[in-house]
Amino acid sequence: MFTGCNSWLDVSPEDQIGEKDLFSSGEGFRNALNGVYKSMAEYDYYGRHLTWGIVDAMGQMYGPWTHATTTVSDLQYGASKYAWNQTYLKPEIESVWAKAYNLVANCNNILNNIEQTTPEKFSEKEREKNLIWGEALALRAFIQFDMLRLFAASPAMNPGATKYIPYISEYPSYVSIPLTVDSCLNSAIRDLKAARELLWKADSATTFTA
């Protein structure tokens, strides 16, 4: 009787899927990768903040302003003045940071599972596996390069000394150790080179057939 109850209690909610089930097929890997792209397009990332929102305001693309107006949000006004602790701006900057590393974690989860997965699980076999693998690597590098661009000093400013942001390449990751600009750039270059090796075989003109 108790065994039956335990089995009943272990049933997952209908709108959720476990990690083991998600990565049991090529479709699951595709959905996970598409989820990363979809999240990147949301309001708290490229859907606003890292395009025409905070970043453009920091770049002085609007204004000059002396105060917030009906067409200029307090958030954008604060970003244009580099007022990082401004009431409206600070939590949004924190949300961008959290969003970025959540995306990185999702990329790392894909990478953590795909290497040992047989190509037979993918409808396009080795080609599709390499595409998803390479894109996840490239996205991991791209996202963390953007964080370096936003939260660290220029590489021209003594890139091997001060530590700014972590470069996360493991899943799960419980400790985030800040690294120097040089270290982060080297990690991004390593990931991009690995992505190129995977992608050029599957996503170049010479690989297409009529």
C-alpha cells in the first residue's frame, strides 16, 4: 500500500518535465536550446535592457536629459547618469546579471548531457547533435563575453590584474569565482574555437545537399 502511495506522490506536474526525460531524445535537446534563445529575447535581457533600454541609455543614445519624463523612464534616466544605486536602476541591473547566469546554467546543462548522448537519438544524427552542441558552446561564450563587456574594465586597462566576473563552464556550479579579463577572454576563445570545430562540419555551405 505504501509503495503505491509513494509512486502516486512522485508524479510530476503536467506542465513540468524532469531533466532525465528532457534529455532522453533529440527533441528534448532542441527544446532546451530553443528555451535559451527564447529567454534571451525577453524584456529583462535583449528584449529591452541589453538593446534599446539600459545599454543604449548608458551609451548616451537618448537625451541629454535633466530629469525623467513621460517618454523617458526613471530606469533609463538613471542609466544615462551612471547612477548605479538609483532606486529603479539597481534591481534591473541585478536582474540582468541573474538572467545571464541562468542562461549560462541552461547552456551548461545541455553541454553536460549532450557529449555522452548517442547521435541516434537525434533525427539528423551526428549533424544535429553537433549543431546543438556547438550552439550551446557559442552561446555560453557570447553571454559571458557580454557580461564581461558590461561589468568589467576594458582589456586595455590592465586586463591581467583585477578580477571582475566569473566564467562558468560547469553544471551545477555552486561557487562563482571572479576572474580577470584575460582569463575570461581566454575561456570565451576556447569555447568559440570548440564551437567552430563542431559547427563548420554541419552548418557551412559545403555540408548542404540539394
